[in-house]
Amino acid sequence: MRCPYCSYEESKVVDSRSTDDFAAIRRRRECLSCGKRYTTYEKLEDIPILVIKKDQSRENFNKDKIISGLIKACQKRPVSRAQIEEIASDIEKAISNKMISEIKSDLIGEMIMDRLKDIDEVAYVRFASVYRQFKDINTFLQEIERLMLNK
């Protein structure tokens, strides 16, 4: 980090603290050449994750889309908003922890269904029916049978 006053490259940290939202670290520095003080901010670099959709198009990962889909699947079910947001946050963290720049939407859908299966089976079947695009009642029944076998 160069001093904004004299461009000297060496400085010492005088004070360090988190910002109010804990998203960055604020550092007061003192230039070792001119002695003037200045502030720098250090924050985690955001690497955007792209979702590869079924038609092979790509769009930025959006946690709100997961929440929206979960709200529809859990409508009139005993699943709280906190549970829905926890699922979405857990999936977002799991994807980020993989340190990948692209992920297929199929994988995200499977992650959602794995979590929903443990919380509410009706919401799981609702989500699966839209996600897997059930064509008829037989496909629907097959999914329910598969769910019953895994109990």
C-alpha cells in the first residue's frame, strides 16, 4: 500500500477494527517516510458464481431465487421463514466453499430437495414436481414411492 501523500511503500498499522457491519476491517496507517496517517479498508473479495441453466445459458447466482422457490413449495406448510432462509444460506455457503466459479442449476435443485426432504415431505414433493417437471401422475407417484422407500 503506497502512502497517498508521498507514495512511500512502507507503513505501520496504528489501529485496526471491524466496520459496523463486520464486512471489512478499517486500518489506520502511518507512513514511515512522511509520518502522515491515512485509512485503508480490507474486505473479502467477492467472486461471482455463475449458474449454468438447463438451456446452457448462464446467470449470476441469486439466493433470493432459492428463497422464492422454497416459499412457493412451503406455502401453507409448517415451515418457518427462518427455516427457509437457513436452507438458502446453507446452500449458498456450500456453493461458496466449493471454490468454484460455475455450478449447474441441477445440482442446486438437488441440494434444495435434500434439505426439504428432511424438513417437510409435502414441500419436498411440491418442489420436486416443479423442479423435475413431472409430466403425469405416474411420475408424481414414482417420486412419492421413492420418498417412502428412503424412510
